[in-house]
Amino acid sequence: MKALLVEDKEYIRKGLLNLLKSIETDVEVIGECGSVKEAVVVTNACKPNLIFLDINLSDGSGFDFLDQTEHLDFKVIFITAYEEYALRALKIGAVDYLLKPVDVEELQLALEKVKRLPVTEQKKQIKTVKQVWHKNDSTLVLSLSDSFQVIDLQELLYCESDKGYTTFHLDNGKKYVASKPLKEYEQQLEKVSFTRPHQSFMVNLKFIDKYDKSGIIFLKNGKKIPVSIRKKEGFLTSFLNYNHP
């Protein structure tokens, strides 16, 4: 396999090159690139079979590079630092990735897996990763018992917490249960029009029909959500300052 290293830090490229030389593999490194622009030119010219691709490059992201080389067929092993959102996107797509600093055993496992995977199948996986990556804060990724579920926050009505579990109720009637408490999701939800009127609930402000001064929120689907005395002031501030459509 002809491989290209796309990583903007030279010492990481050299370290990966040394690891590849230290193991028995049919991978031949034909070049190194430190930017999206350079990688696009080299990939078009040399047509590698495998690309070790850093997610964050000096002039863009690895996904910018993939957008510009969609017409070419090659396999990808991502390289990334420990960044929660990047890893979440990669895991949802089930694509192979290497954490910096790269471990030789992880490298061997990634190579074995990517060699068995058809290019067409990996392109599908990478498409999923790109969708999650580009949507950023507008999606929430839930780790369910048997899968990862991507939720569009514009379609999320409310969340309900119970005994360490959180149930996510969507506008289309679907619901998903995650084995994490509500506080694990609170910070991201608060960035996009959610408020926490009660210890057990977070509500999407766009789906509130009215607030009854007795302490009850009525959602547009008829669901009633209680407002606790302790959280009433914070809720009213969010509710009254929200630009209701």
C-alpha cells in the first residue's frame, strides 16, 4: 500500500514514520504533507492507497481535505489529539483513528482493520463522521446500550432524568434512554435554547406553548413540565428573553 502522512507537526510525522519502519507491513510511505493545500496536490498527483490524516491541520481540517478529494479512492486512518468532540465523531462513524502520541500496537491493529475494509464501506463511515463534525453543537451524540445515536437538537422536545438515566423525547415521538445523568448533557444543551426548570427536566424553549404562573410549563405537544421554586427565577429569565418564533 502506498501511504501519505498528512500531519502538520513534523515530529509526529517522523515518529509515525519510524513506527511504520519498525513493524512488518507492506505500507510504503511515499510522502509527507503538513497542510490541506499541499495534501490535495500530492494526493491528486501520487494517488496513494492509504492516508494517515490529522484532523486539525494548519490551514483547515482533515475533512476539508476529504471534501476536495472525494473523487479519489483511498483509505484513511485518522490521527488526533484527545479532543472529546473529534473522538465522538470518529467513534460514531466507526472509523479507525490513532491518538497522539501514536502507540505501535494501536497502529498495527488499525492497519489490519483498514486493509480488510472496502474503500466504498469506509467512505460511508467517513460520511457519517463528517455529518457529525460539521453539525457540531447542533447535534447531541448519545451512547446507548447497543449503539451511538445522533440527535438533532432542533428536534429535541425535552429531557427527563431518573435514577442516573436520561430519556430524550423528540418532536417526532421517538425517545432514547442513555445511562448518564442529565448533568452530563446540561452544558451543551444550554448553548442551544434549552433551560432547566426542574432538577429532573431540561426543556427546549422553542417547544414551549405557555407558562402557567402556578409553576407549570405546557409544551406544544401537551406535555406538562413542572418548574421548581429554586429554579423558577432562572427559568423565567431564559423564557422571557428567548426570541419565540
